[in-house]
Amino acid sequence: MARNESPTPERRSARPTFDLATEGSITTALSGYHLLADPLLNKGTAFTEAERDTFGLHGLLPPTIGTLDEQVSRRLQALRNLATDLERYAFLRDLQDTNETLFSSLLVQNVEELLPIVYTPTVGAGCQEFSRLFRKPRGLFLSIPHKDRIDQILANARFDRVEAIVVTDGERILGLGDQGANGMGIPIGKLALYTACGGLHPATTLPVILDVGTDNHDCLADPLYVGWRHERVRGQDYDDFVEAFVSAVERRWPHVLLQWEDFAKNNASRMLQRYRDRIITFNDDIQGTASVATGTLLSAINLTGNPLTEQRIAIMGAGSAGCGIASLILQAMVEGGLAEDEAKRRFFMVDRDGLLVDGISGIEPFQKPFLQKRAAVEGWILDHPDKITLLDVVKHAKPTVLIGVSGQPAAFSQTIVRAMAEHNTRPVIFPLSNPTSRAEATPEDLETWTEGRVVVGTGSPFAPLIRDGARFKVDQTNNSYIFPGVGLGVIAVKARRVTEGMFMAAAKALAGASPARHNARGTLLPPISQLRDVALTVALAVARQAHREGLTDIVADRIEAAIRAKIWTPRYLPYRAAGRMPN
């Protein structure tokens, strides 16, 4: 090697900055500022006197020796003193980049309060402001100009322990559309929940943005935009870039879990179909959303009294998420004894051009199973002769369940909701679009328009309702009830694939934990504060399903132990010194 040539990752002897805990301690070669600057290792004021001696920290820290609980209390007080949720989001992101253990402990202990900050709805604003909030790099920004360097980038020794990757291309961030590289906020937020709810160690997680450009002119015109300044690449060049990424991931981590997030509907379904039988992968927008919606609907049946096989489902938003929901509910109906053809007739998929019926143009492959027969809608008196609207569907098909994944605020109008209430004693209505500003209706309006009879679940958090003079919590039908447990279960038992059967098992496990099973006034879902317990329940169901499907080599009676061994609880461990870098 020439004197001034830098060693490539493949040729260097670099090791990770520390070894994961063995026998209750951590060994690291870092010291001084290098140790304090590593968010995976920094303990701030909690470094002991002996550790300050060993690692050259005297003078770099104030003399007080603190505890993790004291640090959590200090950070929580500072957080609550901030004026806006976006400021709180930025505060937490800075804390995550400074001290991962403290950040995770704060989130675990206060998940109900902080989930709306770390994820929906505030993460939407966080993505829109990502370039302006950018301070420290986290994860990987892979752009098309560096397509031929992906293997080299992934080879960094810091990523040796990676077990879970969340990746987006930033084209469909929540209901906000194309955010380009600013969409990196989504993988970062998802993986924070993998740690807080599922217990994955942060060193084993990796957020990735596939930066293929953006068609968002505000981003391109922003001098502070951190992404690749290019219109969004599509077609074969796009597919080749995704293939280069997936192939590199396969070579680097043959058993990693790869989760797709916030891709546009056509790419989301295509990529899932292309890679689902090749790697350990799933799409949370399609499968996670479907699982939580199905689990919540199974819970709602406890309150409505109507069995699943008698439900009629109207879904506003016939993209990959809406059709994913329909597919899993359809599977549940068939498992419940309904013939598949009969079950399909119970779904009414409404897009911006109206009800999907056979014979219309522009139908995507994933939409075809849910086309209504034209004969079934003959004789309907339509408000608009050129299309069949959601109101037409509600009036004539008389659905028992109305689900929104359209990203269209106020799509569930008073007229539509009152029509639902006319033919249902307990109408089930789930406005699931995120963030809050994109919800199809507010719970307060739904409560008013149904005279307090609605069974409601929302994608983002809303204030409690007043029902019968008492506060009634609105269920947040959020994917955080599903994906942390799915990932935990798959990783813990080293499942070779992620299947639809696993998402059905997750949905049923979630429904099994519903307070409404035993209390007619109970909520549909467990409290957000119990998400760690929910993740364990879901992980057990998913892992056992993997065992039933022959997708894991672990024996049945070792499943629970394997899952519990994978759950990391944020706490400070004592450090031991290895060969050190300079102070």
C-alpha cells in the first residue's frame, strides 16, 4: 500500500468499539473523548470513580457521580419544559446521538408520553425538518452515485452486529408524500421503537435511506437539503439500485431482518413480492398495518357481537396498505369458515377514482382480488354518475366496518359517518392515516355523529373521549403493537423467512390481549405503556408460528427462553479496558 493511501474497510484490522456485554461487563478500547463521543458507550455522569481513573475521564466530566435514574429524571424535566413537540423531537434525537442507554431508558419508562414524539405524529414534522435539524450522522445514506460502493460502505466493522435493518426510499412518508433523504427520520424512529418496545440492542439495528433523488421541489430548492439533488430515479435504474443494495446486504449479513418502510404503493408491493422468498423481510406498511388492523377488528367483535364472517368491510385507500389489510382480514374470514369467494364479496375498496369494480383500467395486481362485480352494484343510485363514491358504498353495501388508509383528511364526512350509524348499532370506524393532520376523521367527530356508539381506532394518538360522563381512551391502532414483536420473534429464533402466517399469529395474539375480551367498556388494545409486554406476547406467537411452518431449527420448549435472552434492558454496566486508542 502506498504511504498516503487510506486502508479500505476490507483491508483494515479495525474492530467494533466494544464487545457486547459478557458476564455483566463491557470491554472497550476507547477512552477519554473517544469514549464520551460514542453514544453506544457514553454514560455521562454515571461513570464511576474507578472508570474515570481507568479511561482518563477526570476533568472531562463534572465531579458528581450520577445514576441512570437521576439522568432520566433530569432529561424528562428538560423535555417537558420545551414549548413544542418538534422541539421535543429534536431534543430526543440529540439525546439518542449522545447517549443511547439514557435515551432508551427514558423511552422505555415513559413510552406512552414519548411515543407520539419519537414516532407518529411528530416524526412527520421531524422528517419535513430533517435537513434543518441534522446534526450528527446516524445509519447509512446510500445514494445512486455511490451504487458501486455499497459493499465497501457496509463493510465498516461498526456494523458487525447488525440484526435488523429498516430501509426507506422516502417517497411516501406517512401521508406527507415524497420527502427524499429527509425520510431518514422514519427508519430512525422505527428502530428506536424496536429497542424500546422489542428490546433489540441499539448496536444491532441499522437505519438506511436509499437516496434515489426526490420530486419534492421544496427539498431540491432548499439550500440546506442534505440529500442527493436530483429528480427521483425510476424504472430499471431504480430497480438495479435496490437490487445492488439487497445483494450487498445478503453478502454482509445473510441472516439479517430487512424491514421496508414508506415506499410508494407500486414499489412497496413489487419489492415485497420480489424479495420475500429470497431474504428475511417484510413491509410494515403492508403487513404490519394489516396485522394491527386485523387484531383490532378481532378485538372490536367483542363489543359489536357480530362474528367476523358476517362483517362487510369498506376501505378508503386501495393502495398497498389498504389491500394488505383486506388480504389479512380475508384470510381470517376464510379461517373462520367463510368460502373465499364469499369473503371477497364482503370487501369494498374505494380509491380516489371511486369503488374498484371489474373492467376499470389501471388496476394493480395486488388490487385484483378485491374488485367488486359490476352486477353487484347495478341498480345503485349514485351521487356522481362517473364513479361510485364512498358514500354510495356506505348507503348501498351497508358496511359494518369502515377503515381509512387514504391520507385524505376529513374523508369520513358527517354524512358518511351518520349513514354508517343508521345501519349499525355499533359501527366500527378506523381512521388510520398518519400523521394526525391526515386522519380521515377525528374521534370526537365520530363520537358525536354516531351518538356515542362508534367503536374507534386511530393511527395517531388523540385525546380521550367523554363517554357516559367519564374519560374513555381512544385506541391508537398503531403498528408499534406489531412490528417490534414480529422482529423480536423472527430474530430470536433465527427464522428463515417472514410469512403471512406469522402476521396472522401476531394479529390473533394482539386480539387475545384485548381488555375488551373481558370488559364491555374496555379498550380494544392494551395501553401503550404495556408495549414491551405486548411485544413479548407477539414475539412468542410469531416464533411458534415459525416453528409450525418449519422455518426455525429451535426446539419448541426453547422458544421463550431464546426470546427473553434477546431482550435488552437499558442499564449501565461496568467497563473493562482493552488495548486503547489515544485520549
